Amino acid sequence: MNMPLAIGLIFIALYITAIIGIKILRIPDIVIYIILGAGIGFFGFYKEAKVIEAAGEIGLILLFFLLGTKFSVRELRNNGRKVWKSGLLDVFLGVGVTAGIAYAAGQNMFVSLLIAGIVYATSSSITVKLLESKNRLEDKDSEYMLSLLIFEDLAAPILVTVLIGLSGKSFSAADFLFIFLKVSLLAGAAVWMSRIVLHKAQHWMKKVAHEDSFLILVLGVAVTYGGFAVFLGLSEVIGAFLAGIILAGTEVKEKTEEVILPVRNLFLPFFFLNFGLSLEFKEEIPSLGLLVIIVIWSIIHKLAAGYFGGQWYGLSKQEALKAGLSLSSRGEFSVIIAGLATGGLKVFAGAYILIAALIGMLLFQLAPRIQSWMQRSSG
């Protein structure tokens, strides 16, 4: 394959679809990237998806690395104390109730839990990108949403471990403990580097911040820490976020954001393109009735987690409702868990993820308007 030609055509296709989405259809470019990927995958136009997957992974890492630079270790700890109750409600509704619905519809325990896993986690990548594009990262409800997303990204690997065990591989209670130890190791190393190593190296970092090689250094830190998380069997999202926190308290934070942002914007579209490519629609979608029920329930689930959990976190009713409406998109962890499915169940999972992602992005767009309407009505 002529790789430069293929990559060049992908860049041009991404640009054209972004223009169509933003200027003509007036929908987020993310949606059109996902649809483009799903179309390419369905018709088999592009066979070499590894390049897209690798580029997308770098984009995802940089997205969460930049998000991490906005949080200090102290803020992360305080938010964790406030969000744990909401996180447990999210797990109960997303995993427990969803599995119960699927089991009542005649699915076996493994399939029920797998569907629950696909439904549970909000897409961190889609949600953060939408918050950023709509200038909502500074909103009070966004702090709650980001804290809940981090909770989900810590809980989802545990769910994946359970599902792998139930699918036939060895599984024991020790696996749970091992995951907690790995998360603690990753977070502890980040805190140590933030407070001790980089604190002492601040003078040197200020000197190199204005050199061209600074971009390479920061990219190395972000991608390496994300890769270290993957090496430990965790999500690169967690590693990248913690890498950002490492630099959040330094004097080169603003310079870091300045040099990384254009690189992130270059690679991130590939993640959403690859997300669409990973969806499978090669067969007829089975259990359409259950699919409709699960889609409706998944929206109710996130509305409840946002509305009640947001108020426990300290939001007003209107802010909590806006958070609930903004949490419905499904994404990367859903795709990972869907990878454990086979045959018709994989088609079911792909259809659910695409439908839920599109509905979730629509609800995100409507959330501020609904909040404003509620405020006018109550006033």
C-alpha cells in the first residue's frame, strides 16, 4: 500500500467531513468522524487500520494529558472524597440494574454482565472534547462530570477483569486486589514525581521550555506514562491524566499546554475515526426489542447518576440535570468490552454504542438550553 497517499487521503477526508459537520449539518465534528469510520469499516475501503489506531491512541493520550494539567493533586483528592457516593450509584444503575434487565430478557449471566459493561461507562474522550468545544470546562457541573469520569475509568478495568474471568480465563479475588495495587502504584508515582522530582527540577524545566526539544520531552512524558498504565493492564487514559497532574503544579504548565495543543488537534480525529472503524455491522442486529430497552434505560441511568449524584456532590438541581443530560455518550471502554463479544452479540454491541454515542451528543447539545428553561420556569 502507498502509505503516504493513504494517510494524505485520510487527512483530506477528515477535513471535508469536519466542514460538512460544522458548517452544513451544524453537529459536532466528532459525530461525523465516527460515522465516517463506521462507513469505511462497513464497506471495507481501508484495510490498514493499525496506523489510524496508533495515531488515535496518541490523540487520546494527549487529550487526557492536557485535562490532567488543569488539576492539582490536592484538587483531585478533594474531588475524590466528594464523588465516591455518586460513583457507587453509577455502578449500581449501570452494571447492576442493566444486567438485571438483560437477564430478565432471557440472556445468560455472562451476556447480561457484558451488556451491562458496555452500558456502564460514559465516553471520557467524547465528553471531554464536547466540554472543551462548548467552553464548558470551567462550569461547576463539569467538575462533577470529570470526577465521575475518572471514577468510571478506575472501575471499568475491574469490570473487564470480571468479564474476562467469566468468559473462561482464570479469575480470582486476588485479581481485584492486584488492580487496586497497580492503580495505587501509578497514582503514587505521579504524586512523588509532582511533589519531589519536578519541584526540584523546576529551574531546569524553565530553561528548556523555550527550546524546540521541549515538545519532544513533554510528548515523551505523556505517552510513556500512558503506555506504563497499559503495561500495568490499566487504561492509557488514567496514565495520561496522571502525567498531566505531574506537570499541573509546575511553572511550565502554560508552555506545556501551548506546545501540546496543536499536536493533540492533529492526532485526536484519528481516535474517533478508529472508534467508528471498530464498530461491526456485518450481520443483522439481533434482539432489537432489548436494544431499544437498553438504549432508553442507559439514558435514564445517566440522568439519574447526574441528577442525584450531582446534588450529593454539591450541585444545584438545574446544574445536576445538565450534568445528567451531558453524560449519556458511550465510547472507548464500551468498545473494549464489546471486543469480548462474538457473533450477533458483537453486532448488538456495535449498534448500541453508535446509537448511544449519537443520542448522547445530541443531549449534550440540548443540556444548557434545558437548564436555562428550568431556571426561567422556577424563577
